[in-house]
Amino acid sequence: MQNPCQSCGACCALYKVVVLTSETNDQAGGIVPEDLTVPSGRKKRLMKGTETFSKRCAALDGTVGAKVACRVYAQRPSSCRNFPASWEIRRGSNPLCDRARAIYGMLPFESY
């Protein structure tokens, strides 16, 4: 079964993606590609693209609402790993996921 997020991607094109400086690969134990981030304070960075008005993550390939993929999925920051998609939640939903989908003209996952 294909991950439903691969036909969505709305959250990756709507929200700032915060990356702790300790998570970037220029730090011991870090895995997030540092060259895909920009500074945002002393202890955090943002994924490139998400610091702009349009907020589309530079690691997102494809068309939102059709077919997308994260180029650094295995190295994505904890803020992405900890963002639950509404379809993952057994009872209830993630209002931020549902909001992003609505802004891009998609129904909430619970409607499927």
C-alpha cells in the first residue's frame, strides 16, 4: 500500500520546518543535510524554502495533491518525523494536517 502522504504533501508546502542545529549532518550524530537548511536563531535552523512566504520545503519533489516525495525522507528532521498525518491517528485527526489539505483543496483523510 502506498503511503497516502505521497499523494498529498500539503504540510511540506505550508508550514515552516524547524530543525534543531544538533540534527544537521555537520554536527556529531546529525542526519539532516545541513545544506538544505538556513539559520534561524542560535539553536535552530529551518528547512530551505520553508522560511519563505510560499513555505514549500526544498526537499519536496512533485506536485502537491497529486504525487510527491521527500528527497531526504530517511534524513528528515524530528519536526517532520513527529508530525502525524490524520490518517495515522486511530481516533481523531491532526487539525494541522487537515488544515493544510483544505488550503490545497483536498478533503481531510478521514473523509476517505
